Amino acid sequence: MAQTRYLEDAGATERAGAALWQAARAPMLVFLEGDLGAGKTTLVRGLLRAAGHAGPVPSPTYTLVEPYALTPPVHHLDLYRLADPEELEMIGIRDILAEGGVVIVEWPQRGRGVLPEPDLRVGLSAAPPGRRLVLAGETPAGEQMVRQWAGSFDVTCKE
């Protein structure tokens, strides 16, 4: 099951992220896919704000992992700089996944072979002047999340 929406600006992208948080059920593994500058961190910022995080939301490009002590816990990973998928073991991916929170992974293809399949795939791509968002549920929990999100997010799709 997939849903597509056109997001006119960064504010719409943050609202889409906030609606994702409202639909999320832990444990949940989310793959966040898109080119550099597609709005991945902006979407995560909206999700984290809706979860109650008031601090900064940096892209974890250099740290690889940004943990957020929320309920449920959220881990935001950016694997762009990962040289080998086996490096995920060194950053504690098993413990992160076992914690049972919401795990959001940017550039998941760099963790292929180590990461399990996601519950949800989120794709962002440029669609000037905004961006195109595609949500695809990959498990029953992911499909339920997509249905709930689609019912609560009121931005119309513009193809």
C-alpha cells in the first residue's frame, strides 16, 4: 500500500512528518530515501517536534546516529558516510533495533545486508517548487501507519 502527496514547502514537509508521528507505532523501522537536499531531515524535524522534542534536529551525517529520549525512543540514522554495511555493528544497530522504538534510517541502501526490511519506506524527491512524498507500507504495521497517515494528512496530491 502506498500514498503520494505533493508538499509545497518546508512547512508542509514538517506537517507531513508530524502526521507520521501521530500514525507511528513502536517498534517501527522506517527507511527514508531521497537525494541530498530532498527534505529528509526536515521531515524528521516535524516528526520529532510532534513527539515533544524542542531542541535542535541536526542531520546525523557526521555522527551517524542521533538518539532522542522520547516515549517511545527515536533514533535517527544517516548512513550517507558509511563505508561498509558492517560498520552498523560498531554503532550498535542491534541494540538500537532491540530497544523497540522508532528507528529512522536515511540512505538505507548503504546498510544493505545488515539492516532488516523496514516497516515503512518514505521517499522524497524534488518537484519544484516543492517536493513529492511517497509512503509505502512494507509490513502490516507499516500499511496501517500509511492508512492512518493518509486519513489525517490533508495535502492533496499534485502529479
